[in-house]
Amino acid sequence: MADSITSTSGAPSGTIQAMVVGTSDVVAAPVKTVLRGLDGIDVAAEATDGIDAVSHLRRQPIDVIFIDIGDAKVKLATDLSRLLKVDHDAQVVLVATLTFANVKNAMAGLVAGAAEFVQAPSRHTPHIAEPEFTRQIAELALGLGRARRDKGTRVIAPPPAVHRFEHQPSGEVRQRRPHVPKAIAVASSTGGPQALFALFKDLPRDVTQPIFVTQHMPPGFTTALAEHITRRTGWPCAEGKDGDPVKNGQVYIAPGGFHMIPTRNAGGVKIKIDDGPEENFCKPSAEPMMRGLIEAYGAENILFVVLTGMGSDGKVGAKTVADGGGTVAVQDKDSSIVWGMPGAVAAAGDCHAILPLGDLFKFIAQAAAGK
């Protein structure tokens, strides 16, 4: 239940309170324009830099924060750290045009606790359409704002370890048939980079199956994500490349702007990179990956894990895997930034476990061993 919060801006208590950090006409101004056009959103604060943003956050309740990371006055690493110290549940969206420096800073911000990154349109990136930018900003403002309201002012302690993997806090959980999967799939979106780092940091290297990951990210970011996973966790991780033969013990990430589809032929399973249309407003999308995996390995031979994210991408694939005798696990609500994707699978009754992020690696390791 959302808390009743009174805004110092005079907006109704049910209105989501947003703050925009930065002053540029290219990024900050368009974000404010989108937000001001939305019902149920109030731009309660406009900050010029991180110190100003922290001051606003201390004085008034803010549900979602948009930071223009290309603004010269924004010092992202310091500013994000300060904001999260004031409100450890702060929902922060990074926004910038596509440059090498912005990609590097955005990835560092996602590692440090930001929930999402949105690529802003600019003259040198004409492929980024304003309607899509508007849709993303609106969806994140509403989704993350509501998620912050749901947390209220509670201090959420780390959830206790759950070793009964059929434990289920909500919805219905299926009975699992122990089997040794031939492939592991992971789908994630908002909050996903943090979840992926945590998952692979603890996942034992004796898990030998190939692991296929679809994380919703724009072009240019998935290369950095793969490099960060390798550097921070030790797992060999790379963007999938067209024609790559699939190897055991390797993590493959769908490249931003393309679908990654494993395919089987006489030579074994290889990666196919597909430039087809978006699915579930996403490209890459988990659904094409799952269709390819099911065709290549059989639903009964797949372990599918759905992590934090908005929307319902992966829901169809999860049902096919669960119905076909494979295994499906989802991240629980309390440990998710947004319980959209995992919540959709759980609500449909198409998973075998609903677990805190800190327990998922144990489940994957045991399920991968056929236990």
C-alpha cells in the first residue's frame, strides 16, 4: 500500500513526485517536458547539480529521480552516492545522449545503484526516436515512482535465507521435476545490471552449462556490461556474435539493439543475431531467445531465471518451459527494483521458485546439478 505523502510543491498526495537533475536543453529539458505532460506526475524539484539534488531530497519526499549524466555540473559517482545515503531506496534513472564517456559513466552508475539508463535523442543518433524516448521516460516515472511508494519509509532488512526452494510468498509455485538442464537462460531489465553482478559473483564456477542473458539495454551498453561481469565476477562473459559456436561455461549476452537466438544445426548450437522487430517494446527481447533455446535444446532441458524488470518480457517463454518439463525461477518482490517481469511469471503460476536475489545462485547451482 502506498504511503500518503504530502508534497511541498502542493501537488496531491497521490501524485508521484519527480526530480530532474541537470539543466541542459538536450537532455534535462526534454525529460521535464515529458514528465509535465503526464497525469499523476509532478516535477516537484529541479536541481542544478548533485549537492542541490541532495538538498531537495532532504527537504521533500521524492519518488523518482532523473539525472542528466552528461551535464558538466553533475558528478555522477559522488552525487549518486550522496543521494543513496539520504534515501537508500531512491529510484534513480540516468539519462544521456550516446557518447563513449556517457556509456562509461552510465555503466558505473548502474553498478553503483541506479535503476535504469535511458538514451536521449540527439542529432548524431537519428535512430533514437522521440516517441520511444517519451514512452520510456513515462513508463519509468510511473513504474519506479510506484515502486518507491510501495516501499514507504520502511527500513527493509535483508531477507532471511530460504533453502526450501519451493517456498512461495505469493501466487502459485509448481512442483519441480529434478533434471540436469542443458542450458540456462536469464532475463532482466530495470535494476538488472546490479542483479546480474550479484548473481554471477556468487554463482559457483562448477555450473558448466552455457548461460544466455537478455538484459534490456541500448546498443553500446551490453559490451560494457559483459566486460564488467567478467572483471567483477570472474565469469567469462561476452556479447553474442552471429555464428559463434556455443561453449559450456560461457555467458552470452544479447547485444543491445538486436535479438540473440541460439540455433541448432549439424555442427551444434550456434548464436544467431537477429535484427527483427521489437517484442514487448524491447530489442533485445527475452522471447526470441527463449524460442531459440526451446527449439535448440527442448523445453525440458532449460533452466530459466527471470530477474527484476518492468513489463512482462519472458512470460511466454517461462510458460513454455514450465509446461514442457523445464525449470523456472523468479526473483522475489522485496529484492526486485520493479517486480514486473518476475511478477508476471509468478502471477501466471509458471515458476517453480520465487526467491530473494541472494538465494537464486544457490537454486541455480543445485538445479544445474540435477538436484
